[in-house]
Amino acid sequence: MTATLTLQLADYAAGTSTQAIPADIRERAKKIIFDEMACAQFGRRSLGGDLAARYATSLGGPGESLILGTSLRVAAPHAALANGSAGHGEEVDGAHVVGGHPGATLVHAAVAMADRQRVPGAELLNAVVLGYDVGVRMVEACGGKFSLKQRSHLYPDFLYAVGAAVAGCRLLGLAPIKHAHAMALVTFQTNGLASLYQEARHVSKSLCNGQFAAGGVSAALMADVGLEGVEDILGMRDGLLEAWGVEGGAQAVMRGLGQDWSVSGANFKFINAGYPIHAAVEAALTLRRTHGLESEAIASVVIGMPEKAMRVVDGREMHNICMQDMVSAALVQGGLSLRESPFPAILADARFAALRPQASVAIDPDLNREQPEGRGARVTIQTRDGRTLSHRVDAPRGHSRRGEPSWDDLAEKWRDGLPHCDVDRMVALARRLEDLDDVRLLIDAFQTAPV
């Protein structure tokens, strides 16, 4: 059989193992798995997360996999749908330097399949690392987030479904040819027009990550029973790379596999807001704290940022992905709590009503030149007594450029976000994931008794 691009990738995927993953990469992957599962439990309260769980439950079927944050078990693709949707439902799930939210798709596809198969924790760990390696390379091969949106009007996370399908196949122990078929089969089920950015209530943007997770699980299960797709969906005529790839895309698919680990580029969030907002909130709060500012002392706030990131968060209707709303709220309150959104209550606060019209965004020439696809921000505040105060943050807390968040950092984050849960037990199980004989020991820690 000819070693096509897809089969080369499939051969690699089928032969992966936890033992081949360096210790620091395993540790980072465990943090990602824990954090993304906690995001789904937290996001169960969101409209998208709640509706997706209701829908998944209505479909019936075998009780294979847990809907995180509930006591309900449904078929694995339906659990992936519900958990991926909830995972992105509150905008606190991890982002990635190549763009998008891979964890909401990749982790929840792998968790649902691992739950169905009752595999050891080490198998889940390997599947998540593999899913990132494949999914991130798909986005890179197609030019990255902003290129896909501008050229093809697509939301790039749909490509993470290819990684989800491969992760599912690895958990099923399938042969390379079935990995190849699953990569083709998942392309029938996933896509996402970038128009979803314009929705009013963050329902379809949440759902798409769940749908991509469900598509990955479904494609693996389809391949397992013998359904087929073309054998070189990546490299053939009219295939994925011919449709959306950029120059050098084929090389990007295989480059550095087994050496350059894509989980290294994952970013953790510590507030539930669109990722381009995080650096600006950090910069604004640094100025408030350093100079003892109250919001009443502020005449204006200008948030400078790279142009591409600015387009994502400038004046959006949804509060937690609107830069002006979130920075104004942070300055009025003196901070943002993961547990409690300032909206809609803060809309009635006279201090917010006075400050919000004075907040604006603009392209920062330095940031636009130095990190055109980055997440930095410079906040400049004019005070009513005539001072000009400015602070720049190149990468927010939790960004891969800022160094590794500790387990204590993540535990503190989720003690705030999930006060009704035994976060310490969740952390303890996640930290020894590769030693668990049955992955359900971890998964069931995210189960909530019915009320």
C-alpha cells in the first residue's frame, strides 16, 4: 500500500504510547485534562451547556459515558457533544497559540471514548497528547486561525475534529487504515462558518466545539465497525489540504511528530472571557492597583492590541467577549471573579454606566508588528487630574509564554469556580492519571448527584 500522507500520520498515531511522552509533557497534559473537565462542569450552567445536555439526554441510547457535572450517562458521541459544548460554554476553557479552543473538542472526545472503553488513565493521557499533535498540525497546515477565517470564512476549530477522530481510534486500538478512514469520515460531520462569531448568546459557538468532539468520536466508532472513507483525505485531490491548506501544509502535518509536542502551546484561562481580553484586564487591574485608582478617577481608557485580535472582541454584543465591557467591569469592581459574572447586574451600576462609554480599543502599532497573531495588550488610562498611565502585557497569566501554571494555581482557580465540588480530590486523581487502572476513577469525580 502506498504510504500516502494520511497513512503516514495514521501509522504514527496507531503506534503512540504514554511511555514515549516526556515527563514534562505528560505533566502538562494532565493539567490540561483536569482543567478542561472542570471547564465542562463549570460550563454546565451556561445556556449552551445546559441545552446541549438536555438534547444529549433526549436521544437515549446506552449509558456509556458521563455528562460531566451530572449523574447522567449517555452514548459516547452524545456525551462528547454535551461536554464539549459545556466546556466552551463559559469561555474559560483553554486556547492555543495557533488559535481556537482545542481542549473543548479534543479532551472531551477523548474522555467520552475513554469512559466508554473503561481504559486505564495512561491511555487517556496518550490520546489527548496525540489529539493535540494531530489537531494543531491540521490548523497549522491550513494557515492558522486568522488565515482560515479570512480566506474561507471558517471557524478553525472544525479541524480539531480530525485530531479527535484519531484520538478515538487510538483508544479503540484500531489499525492505521482505520485511523485513515476515520479522518475522512469526520470531515463529513464537521464544519463551521465564521458567522457564528456574530451570534447573540454564545449558544452555537459553544455547540460547535461539542459537535466537533461528537464527530470525532462518531468517526472512530464508524471506522471500527467497517465504514470507510477515502484513504488519503489529507493529501489527495479535493482533499483537506487542497481545499484549505497553505504552501508547506503537507510538511507541517508530519513535522516534529514525537518531538515537538503541541500541548506545549496550550494556554490556560483564569477568567471567563474571550482570550484577547485577558491581557487587557491584567494590564488595567495592574494600573488600578499600582496607582490606587477608583473608577470615578478615570476619564478614559484606551486598549491597544494587535488588529486581528481586536476584530474578535471590539464592541461585541456578548459581554464576556466584549473588550470594552470586561475591562470597564474589572476597573469598576477591582477584579473579576470566576464564580460570579459581573453581568447583567453591573449594568445598573452608575460607575459602570459612566466609565463604559469612555473605553475604546485601537490598533497598537508595536503589538501589531511584534505579535500580529498574539494576545498582548497595552492599556492607557487618562485620569481626571491629568495623568497618563500606561501598562503593557505581552501574554496574560496562563499563556504558554508566561511559564507553566502550577497545580496549586489550577486548584485555586477551581475552588473559586466550583465551590460545591471536591476540587482537591479531582486534582489528586488527575495528578496520578497514568497510574489509574480505570479512567472512570477520575471521571466519576466530576459527577454531581441529582438535586
